[in-house]
Amino acid sequence: VPGTGLIHGVVTISPTEAVVERGGNYYYSTGGAWTSKLALPNPSIARIRHDSYNFTGVEKTVIVDGVNPPAYFDQVTKNMAYAVGAPADVVGAMRTKVFKSHIFFSKGRLLSFTSPFAESDFSAANGAGIINVGDDITGLTVFRDQLFVFCLNSIHRLSGNTVSDFI
């Protein structure tokens, strides 16, 4: 992998494809040479986390790093871009998980989510929202149609399909 310093994460796209963050850049490879895909606005990150989804017939991966806006990798075009218009509650998200056609982001005590089937739509009028869980979030996982939110001192579970019936 080009650049210097630590590799802050590897995202396996397929058995022969990967995206890696190193030295303030995301790189893509199919097993040979590495191609720079996106420069980080703020390269002082510790690690990346990701999840994959397919809202429109195109496989994509969302990547968060705890400092910058979420980045999206399109697995068909092999292009990468940052979330346009991401609110402050999403910029610097530490974790991400796709659940019930929404992309969820955790930052501190806040669990923010996009509108259904829209990776960069954070408008409440379109079904996006923010939940304050009251404790610092340490992990997210989906199990049996529920989103489990692990915190320092508690565990929460979210069920439902949209902002109108999430409980």
C-alpha cells in the first residue's frame, strides 16, 4: 500500500478487491497496484469501520473514521466520495450500521440515521432522525431484525421499520 504510517483499516469489497486507508488517503486494489481514491480532509484518524448496502441495485460501502464525514465506495464504478451535507452529528461518527434501509451512525451518545433508501439524506421531513441513547455508544450490530446499540453502561435495541414506528 502506498504512503507511510499505519494502515487504519481494510475493507474487503470482494475476494479480490479491497479498500485501505493509509497516510490520509483511501486506496483501492484488485490484488495488483493500488489506486488512490479519496484524500481525507483530516488525516488524524485511529481506525475505520464500515458496512455494505444496496439501496438502488448498486452495491456500496459506507466508511466512517471518527473524524471526517462518512465516505461511500461504489462497488460498480469504483468511485469514492464523502457524504454531501452531513450534519455535525454524523461528521466524525465512530460506527456505522445499515438497518431497515437506513444507514445509522453513532457519535458519542447520538444515534443518527438517514432517510430510507437514501445514503446522504439527513432530512427529518424525509424520514431521517437522531436518537439520544443517554450513554456513550461503543458498538452497533444487527441481530434478528433488531439493531442492538451497545453503550458503556447499557444495551439498547431498536426495532421497527421507519422513524414512525422505531421503538
